[in-house]
Amino acid sequence: MGNRDRTRPTPGALSPDESPQVADAGVLKDALEMIDPRVASGLRDIPPSAMIPRERALATFRKTFADFGFVPIETPHIERMEVLTGKGAGSDEVLRQIYSVTNKGGEPGELALRFDLTVPLARFVAKNISELGKPFKRYAIGSVFRGERPAKGRFREFVQCDFDTVGTESPLADAEIAQVIHAALSAIGVPAFTITLNDRKILDGMLQKLGLADRTARILRSLDKLGKIGRDGVLKELRGGSEEGEVAGVGLTDDQARGVLDFVEAGRGGVEILGRVEESLGSLPRAAEGIANLRTIFDLLGAAGVPSERLRIDLGLARGLDYYTGVVYETTVDGWEKFGSVASGGRYDNLTRLFTDQPLPGVGASIGLDRLLALLEEAGWAKGASTTVPVLIPYFPGADPRHPVALAARLRASGIGAEVYPDAIQAGKQLQYGSTRGHRLAVIVGPAEQESRSFNLRDLATRQERKAIPWAELETVIAEALGMGSGAGR
Amino acid sequence: MGNRDRTRPTPGALSPDESPQVADAGVLKDALEMIDPRVASGLRDIPPSAMIPRERALATFRKTFADFGFVPIETPHIERMEVLTGKGAGSDEVLRQIYSVTNKGGEPGELALRFDLTVPLARFVAKNISELGKPFKRYAIGSVFRGERPAKGRFREFVQCDFDTVGTESPLADAEIAQVIHAALSAIGVPAFTITLNDRKILDGMLQKLGLADRTARILRSLDKLGKIGRDGVLKELRGGSEEGEVAGVGLTDDQARGVLDFVEAGRGGVEILGRVEESLGSLPRAAEGIANLRTIFDLLGAAGVPSERLRIDLGLARGLDYYTGVVYETTVDGWEKFGSVASGGRYDNLTRLFTDQPLPGVGASIGLDRLLALLEEAGWAKGASTTVPVLIPYFPGADPRHPVALAARLRASGIGAEVYPDAIQAGKQLQYGSTRGHRLAVIVGPAEQESRSFNLRDLATRQERKAIPWAELETVIAEALGMGSGAGR
């Protein structure tokens, strides 16, 4: 294949220089029936009107992560199956949703599409930690794939924005993750949101005190459903099991079940609730550690200027089973809690346990881009637009097209995006194109203006037009009309 | 599955709330042997040192595309197989490189990973053109997948940056594609490059004149190899075939073969060579169209301020077989031609022919991000760095960590990225971390400075240190030290 250019292949014939037999493919294709241009089930296209706010959010997140010293990495969309499924345990569940990938010459079952960015991070870090050094702070933004049943707003490919600090147990790293969530959501203009924190060690301590440490995983799984099935539902599960017989039940006594629930339900509020918790659990070293850690995190977030009304403790917050071991986070947008958490994560003792004996603790979180954008859209906080340029320059019928091309180049050079309409169709239709897509101004150079080296400036919203402005004033007049000051930036 | 939070799943257990049997997965896993953390064959991780210039380039490209009025779209990485393979002809070749994708419940062979961004564009446009309107100018940046034999610098997943104008035949759109290539490469700091243009109609005319129109595809395929196998190699192919018997041969007479080659070899230079071409082919309507089109493109590019030394005509440039029908582009970096084209494309009569009867002409190009970055790296033009923040604030042993956290927050608020080291290890090691990664300055607050509400500012390159600067002067002093003027921007 040698130096074959990969920048722009011929579709339908990947290797033109190696496939003489398909020289007439185009002719053959025309004779075939048309192909339905639909996407595969559970997947979607993202049109410009949704992509423009999406790219704006991603650029903001990248800048936020970078401002805290997180650096980007990228791992392939395709991983070796055993990296994703862990060679055994848990793989039934994973295999049910995983997309396996095969190419000619490959064995089926060898490769798969990643279903999150955490497993690839673990693999990457296990492989490279000696060169990376500690702490390693990385962010990663990319598509992940899960073959779930499609549903409204739930797609089989979606984007995660992860940021993690690996190789330190410091509470500064814990606090920083919440600080980044705060900075990122503030920067994209979410007006009010709540970051809920807990430390898994406190839950562990409480269960230890009640003599239930051996049933931690199943109890936490039930507690995570509190929002969904309510106090009574969870009580049923914690005791003998639900009456519908769907859930096995954890087998707690009535007192134990109520004890767990009372503790959790009283454990919601600001940092002040930790005093009460300390009284009941402070003598257990593990719980005391968790309490002290949450206190330090709140202290540091205060020093960082994160307003205390953005922060909340919920001692029932567990987030998953055997993975998180310290602080955990969830973030809901005030008034839009029904969307669930838009940024979540926590601390883990050993990210890389599948790949290396060297334990690597870390802490991180993930912003759910698709969910967040759906929320912004529904809340009316997304600024919709179908264009990213403020200025349209029509190709006026009968005029020399070099003038719009040259004027647009001047605008771009001064930092103002400008689009030239490519066809000399009726001017009204060109202006219509601009108003439909959201261009704000049109710079019009007809044959008469061309003669006098001037342009008319039309506001596409108000339809008002200023006539005969000299070309020399282009940048100044446009910058002023866009409210930009002296021609800089957009 | 209901409202399960997808923002941060437990790895190794996709649906914790549905898989009680894996509650002890972690324990089981620890007992298993370790998994090799390598990537699949032909794939790669991109570490921070490569990602930082990569993201810088992508941000520049996005801004460039947007400044011309191209809007972003995104299509899934997974497409229906028949969309990619076109239901029949050509699919042997495609299937050889394609990654097929299957999930539980899906039929094997139904889905596949996209191998370029052009077929998905065609599908998207065919489906949505009535809402999109014409012209539709889109860019798309994303990974594509080809199961080729791995080789140095060639990966099975790589990124394409495509931009296309669909729904117009205007030469303004043709010229604009070259203008965007010029703007994008200039913006990322490529010092000198050459955009080579041709119009396929001129080649068609020449072959028509020689009576060889029926063998166009095979002749063009040979001509595309001129750079690789030289004049003699191409001559052999065009005549009876190569003596090694590898190539079937096109079967031209010696005169015809020489005629084709002479035409092509004389057809390289600036726009002035079109005069000569017009003399020999101007009477053929199709060739005349191509000549006029190239002239207009050069005119418009001149008006747009693209320097003529960046532009070149090569009448032998064909780029693929039956796809391009008008102007074609290739771009090489001066002195680095061995890397091949870093930005290529052309005009096509009918993008959507597989999906709809409505013909949709268009023109576009693709920047080969991976190739371009490899070139920048090898040429020493990439500014390497392992951090994106200029300032490191150590957590000085014995000092209160709230001070570094608060100072870093102030710097970020004034637009200066700052990283706080999370562990109170020996200060020298923390500074070492900074100099290794490329932080420029360290803001040091030890117990003494904490007392006097001051900091020491250390230049991590020169190791010079300014002592006892009051906290109040933080933003001003740092901005000045970074050469940023009054605290704005980075």
C-alpha cells in the first residue's frame, strides 16, 4: 500500500490502486436499487443546530480541565476484549451490552468497542505509569458504546468527558475534582446546581457498627434505589425481600433495616451534619477517616471560592458496588433533578488492579455530555444557531465575485467570521439563507456598489440597511455593528 | 434500566443494579492472573505530549472551518453495513479492510465501523437535504477505521478532518476549499506548502482527443503512480504491461502512451500553463470547461489573498477513479513532500447517488491530521509540552493547603492556568515535577510566606527566585512574568 494517500479515499473502493477489478464500480452501482440512508438502531446523527452548542461546551470543558493542569490523552475506540471484560468475573453482564469487533483475518471475540473511558485509562496508566510520573492528571473526551435497549434520549453511542488524578491519596485531589465540576458547569452557564458528596468510609463504618459489613455491597445497591423506589421499597428489599418476589432481599432484621435507613435519611445537609455523625461513628477509625476527609474537602472548596450552597452531603450516596472506596460525587441541576446526575465520580483505591500488582489510587469524575446538553436544551439555556459566522456576503447577480471573496478574507483576517454565498441566485434568496441560519449581518456589493467601491450593510433581523459604506471602513463598521469594540475577537 | 446514571459506571460491571451475582467480582478478579495492558494490533494510545499539539491543531481547524461558515455535524462511528459497502460492487475490497461490529441480539454482518467521513456525509445529506437547504457546508472531525496491515505511522484507527460544500456547482465553492486548506495550514504554523490543483475535465478532454476515453480509469490509475514508479514505470504500464508481469497493462500504443505522458509532464506549473493547454484542447467543450474553471479558481484565490506561490497546477493529478469529476486538490509541505499529501479532495457530481435519485454535486477536502502532526513533529515545528498550565503551586510541607488552592483559583479566574501539587512531599521534588512537565513558574508559599501573606516566584527554567511578593500582587506579577500584559488570556 506504500505511500497511498489516506487523506481522502474513494468511497466504495478503499484501495483504488490495488483493485483494478472495481474500475467500473460506479456504473454498476447506478444500476442497483437505492440504499435506505437511515442510521443503525439506537444510534443518531447530530445536526449542526445540536453540534454548535455541543462543540462550545466541549471547548469550555477542555479549557477548564487544562486550567487545572489536567492533560489530554486519547485511547483507541477498539480495545482487546479481555481488557474490557477482565478475563472472567462480571463478563456475562459486560458481554450482554458490548459491541464485539472483527476484521478480516481477526478472530471473532478478540476485539470490542470500549464501553467507558475508565477501563482504557486503567490500561493506559498500568502500561505507562513509570514514564508518566505521579500524580498523573488526565482528561479524556470520547464516544463509548453500549448495546442497550434504545430509549428516548438514550443512545448506544454517547460521549463521556472524564478527568482523573491518579497516584495520590491527597484530599486536595478529592476537592479539586469537585472544584472542576463546579468550574465546568459554571463556565457553560448552568445557573444553579448541587454537588452531592459522601465518603464511602462513613457508610462502611455505619454498617460495621450495625454488624452488617459482610452485606455491604447488597445494602448499598438497595440504598442507591432510594430515589427510585422510596423508603418503603428500600425497607422491603433490606428486610425479607420485596413482595413482588423480584428482589432476593438482604435479610436484615426490621431494626437493622430501619437503622440503616434512619442513618442515611438523617445524613443529608451541609458540612454541619458531620458533627452528629462524628458523635455516633467517630470512634470507628474508618468512619473517622471518612468524616475528616469530607471536612478537609469542604474546607479546601471554601478556600477555592466554591459557594457552600453548591455543596451538599448525602451519607446514603454510594454509587456502585466494589469500585469506589472514598469520596463520591454526584451533581444535579437545581430544578432539573429528574435528569439525574450530570457529573459523577469518586475515589478508588486501585484503578489498575486488573493489569498490575502496583496499587494506584486515584480520584476522578465524568461529565455526561449528552444528558447535560439535553437538559440545557429542555431548560432553554442552550443558545441555538445553525451558523457560526455572523456575516454573510451575497454573490450579487451581475457583480464580480472577487469582491465578496476579498471582503470576506479581510473580515476573517480581523477575527470576524464571514461566509460568501457561492451562487449568483436572486439576492433575496441569498438573504433568506442568512436569516434562516442565523447570520446577523449581510454585506451587499451589487454592480453599483462595486463601481463606487462601497457596500450596503443589512441587519438580517431588523431588515434595516445602511447604504454606501466605503470598503475601507469594512472592519470597523462590522465590528461596531456586532458590538465587538475595535475589530478584535468574536 | 430506567434512570440508571450513565455518567460514571463501574468498570467490569456495566449494570450494577441488575447483576447481583457479580457483587463480589472484585474479590474474584484479584485471584485471577493479570491482564496484559497492551493495545490491540495496529492501534495506539496518544499520550499527553502528542495530544497537546493535536488538540491545538484541531481547535485551530475548527475555528478556521467555522470562520468560513462551515458548520459541524457528527455521525455515529457505527453504520449499517450496506451503507458502507453499497450493497454490491466494490464490496470485496471494502470488506477486506472493514471492521464489522456485532452486539448481543444483532446479526453478524449487519453493522460496521465507518472507514471514512464521506460515506456518512452522503447518507446524512441524502436523508436531511430538504431541511438542511442548499448550499450545505459542513465539517466533521472523527476517527475512521481500516483493518490494514500495520506499518510505521499507519494505524488502523486514524482521524480525518473533512469539510465539504454540498448542493452547488459554483467555482466559488471550489476556490473556497483551497482557501480553507491555505488558511488552516497557515494558522497552525506550516511555514511553506503547495496546493496542487487540476480539473478532471481537462484530463478527460485529453484522453478523448487521443481516442482513449474508454480506458480513462485505468490510465488515470497509472498516472497516479508517476511519483512512485517514475516515467518508465508508467510507460510500461500504459503500453503492454510491466515486464515483471505484475500489472495487466492498459494496451496503449507507444505513441499514445508517450502522448499521454508528455501532456501530463508538460502540464505542471502556474496558471500560465493553461494558455498552452487551451491551444491544444480548447476546442473540446469538456476540456474548455475545466480550463475556464481552473482560471476562475486562481482568480478568486488571488482576490482572497492566497499567494500564487502556494498554488500549482498539475494536469496529471487525478486522485482516484470514478469519484471526482471536476477540480481536485493535493497539498504537500515544501521540503517534506515524502510525507505525501496532507490535505486533499475534489469536486464530485453526485455525492448521494447510492441513497437518492436527486443528484447532489459538491466539493470538499480532508486534512490528514495524523500525517500532518507526524510531519510537524519530524520537522521540529511542533511545540512539545506535557502540561497546558504555566503555573505550578507546590503544597509546601508544613503549610496550610488552603492557600495554594485559593491562589490557584485567583489565577484561573484571571485567565491563567494553575496547578496545585496535591501531596506535601519535599518541595524540591514538587519543583522537579514542574520543570519536567514544562510548567514555567512556581508560586511558593511556605510557612514563613504564609505568615507574611506573600509568595516566592520561581522561574523553573532559569531557577531564579523572586522573594516575598505580597499576595495582593499575584495576578499582576504572574501575568507580567509570563509576558501577558495586564493579566488577560494565556
